[in-house]
Amino acid sequence: MTDFLLELLDKGGYVGIFFLMMAENVFPPIPSEVIMGAAGVLVARGQMTFMTLWIVATAGTVVGNLFWYWIGVRWSEEQLKAIIDRWGRWLTFEWDEFTKARDIFRKYGDWIVFLLRFSPILRTIVSLPAGLAKMKLWRFVLFTALGSAIWNGILIFGGQALEPLIERFEKLAGYGVVLFVLAGVAFYVYRVVTWKPVKAHERQD
């Protein structure tokens, strides 16, 4: 499984990494930790260069977040409610997660876009209230890029550090990847099954 994943990323190259990181931020269930960790292994093996991978991955992350920022700029909260009611289950996107991100953004301002890049749940969602608040585009791009660059760098370094262990314990590493993927699928299914419509969250407030 490990070899299959590494071969897939190697064949996709930097273009594939860009689109995977973009998709990871549009469709949150895709784990950036697996993508960047495996890409870090390729860096350690000399199949990719750190700097190019780092820049491409960060660019993909920024573009993916711009998608949600653009929706925030274009749509009102009422329109977002309608979209979340219709598609939120499959995006595992709940209304209370948006309202939490909105309230945090209102409380702490633009810098929260940078800080939440390190949150596994709110790092993408915060782009919506940033757009709704009409945060200046250059500031949104700057703070998203800075936070993403740090996070992606950590993940790449982590993959590089694990590469010798993967070589040594290849079979166990393969099982680890399978377990991680299965855990991700199970978590996604759980989120789909337990998802609540907007009205259910409004009744709790």
C-alpha cells in the first residue's frame, strides 16, 4: 500500500500534488497529512525537491481556500444555509462549525486565518467568514499562505524523517497507511451519518 501511494504521487508529480492539496481544502475529508507525509518520503528519496514541493503544495492550499473565500464574498449567510442544507452532509460540513468559525473570526480578526491553518477542522471553514466579512484579498492570501507554508513544511519534514523507518519496516508501514485510510473513511462515514441539518443546530442555540 505504501509503495502504491508513493508511486501514485511520483507519477502525478508536482501538478498532481497541487491539485490534491487544492482538493483537500475544497473537500475536507481528503487528508493533507497523508499527501504531504508521503511526498516528504519522495523528497528523502530524491524523487522530489523540498522547495518545489513546498511551494506547489502551499499554492494548492491557497487556491483551495480561495474557493471558500470566494463563496463567502459572493453569498449571504442565508444562501450558505441553503447550500449547507443541500450539500453539507456529503461535505461533512455542519452549520454550527461555520458559526463557530464565524464567531472566532469576528472576535480575533484577520490573524485567525493564519492561526487556524493548524486546526484540522476549522482551517478550511474559516475562509467562509473571512469572505463574508470582506477581508481584503491580499491579507487573506498572505495569512493563508504563511500558515499553510509552515504546516506543509512540518508535514514534509515529518515524511522525510520517517523515510528510513518506512524502508526498514515496509510491511508495517503499509499496514499503517491502510489503517490511516480506513480510519479516514470510517470518520467520513460517521460524519455523514451523524450530520444534522441547519434547523437542528438553530434549535440548540
